[in-house]
Amino acid sequence: MLNAIAETGIEAQALRAGEVGAIPQAPGAYALLMHFVRPLDIRLNKKEPVRLPSGWLVYAGSAKGPGGLRARLARHLRAEKRPHWHVDQLTVRADEILALPVADGNECEIVATLLGHPAFSVAVAGFGNTDCAICDSRLLRFRGASGTITWSV
């Protein structure tokens, strides 16, 4: 999957929870790469549950507030937290999470760039983009070049 992201031109180092100190405190955007061994049911607002497939999902978000990327990604990478955003339903249940911080980045540009590659598609329409008129979703599904889900990072 990291090869597919690199092919899009997004330049970011993938970091794990133990590497939070390497994340810049600058404002920007990020991609969370989350792996699920089993399918996952989530709920958006008061709608019926949505079933997500096993495999890799990518969530794009922004970190413009105090502490910038480091503060936001440290929260996302923590297993124990009070759910606040839709993505928290995913981060607390993911089997593996990698963070790709993009200083001065824009989450809409990350989504558009990834969707321009055949390995990525919208996972759930409307996920995480209630404040955005540009993106159909901030949650993407990773598929290998052949269209099958690929398990390697």
C-alpha cells in the first residue's frame, strides 16, 4: 500500500504509535492507514450500521489546531480515548494503524490524489466529510492494482 501512495506523489513517512515524537507539531493534513483483520460494523449518525470489509482503509483528516499534526495523530494512535469523531469508531478497533503526516497539507487534496490512483476507492460515502462540499468521503478503501484487496503495507 505504501508503494501505491508513493506512486501518487504524496511524500510522507509512515509512523506508528511509538513514533509520535517524530510527527511535526506544524498544522497540516494526514492520512491514517488502518488495517482490519475482520469486517467491521460502524454507525454514522442515527443511520443503519454500515459493514466495512476487512483489509486496509485510509482516512484523511486535518490538524490545524493547537499542537498541529503531532497532537491530532497522537490522539488517533491512542487505543484508549473517548469517541469524538466518526473515525474514532475505526481507530479503537483497528488491528494496525500507520499515520502519514503532511505538514501544510490539505485533506481534500489527499483524498483527490489517492482517488486518482486505481488502488483506492470510496469506502463509505459521506464518512467524515460533513463539513466539506468537495469530498464524497474522507474514508477510502485500498485495493491492489488488480482490484483485489492487498494485505501488505
